[in-house]
Amino acid sequence: MAWTTLASAIVGAVIATGCSALLDRSRWRREQDDRLISARRALYGEYLACLSRARNDFRSLVRNESANPAERERSARESFAPCFGMRYQMSITAASKVFDASERAFRRLRDVRDLAAAGILAGDEAYSDGRAEYEVALFRLREAMRLDLGADREPAITQLRRSRATRARGPHDA
């Protein structure tokens, strides 16, 4: 009879240890995911801000009819230079679909830079077309980022409240 008590205690200890290990592993994985999402959110924001600063500099440059060609070229290149470092950070941290979209936006903005550096002015059709292509690429990049970060997902507490409200009303009220 004493051996069944001992066996029960051992089985209980094994079950408790296993459950504890599973819970710890689950918590660790969730914390890792939270850190990754936080790092990506910060990087995505920095990347968008960097692209925006460069884009605004190009906007000013193409509106400046008095800038000489050498100054225009230097200004355009200096404005775009910080985007390269952010691009490399995106290549190692961003999700694949976000990185692909970031590359397209980067290349379209680089095209806008080249137009601004070449002396194209704001009213020129080539500049308008280049800017429009960049805007489309930027929109797709933001959409990919939002999807990756789960920005459109409802918070769990909202889902829980909705579920409780539905159960309280009953299936016949819905």
C-alpha cells in the first residue's frame, strides 16, 4: 500500500515539473516575441522617419530654382546618405516581406534623389512620376509593416469583452 502513495507522489511531481517547464518555455517564447516586435517597431519607425527626412529635403531641393548643379548634387547625396545605414539594419531585422517592400521604397526614393540631383524641378513630369512611384512603394511598405507588427489586430482584452458580451446576450439575441 505504501508503494502506491510513493508512486502517486512521483507521478504528481513529474506532472508538476513538466507543466512548470512548459509554462516557463511558453513565457520565454512570448517574451522573445515581444522583444522582437518592440525592436522591429522602433526600427520601422526610424526607417520611415529617415526616408521622410530625405524625401522632404528632395522636395525643398526641386523647388529651389537657384541652386547650382554642384550644390544640388551634394545636397541630394547628403540627404540620402543616412538611408543606407537604416537599409542595412532593415536587411537583418525586418521580416522578409517588409524588407522586400523597404527595398522597393528605398530604390524609388533613390530615383527621386537622382532626379533632384540632376536639376529636375518640381513641375517636371519626370519628377512627378518618380514621386508618385515612391509614394506607392511607401504605402506598400507601411502596409507590410503594419501587417508584420499586427497593428490592425484587436487587443486581447477587447476580444475578451466582446466574447463576454455575446455570451451574456445569448445566441438568440445575436
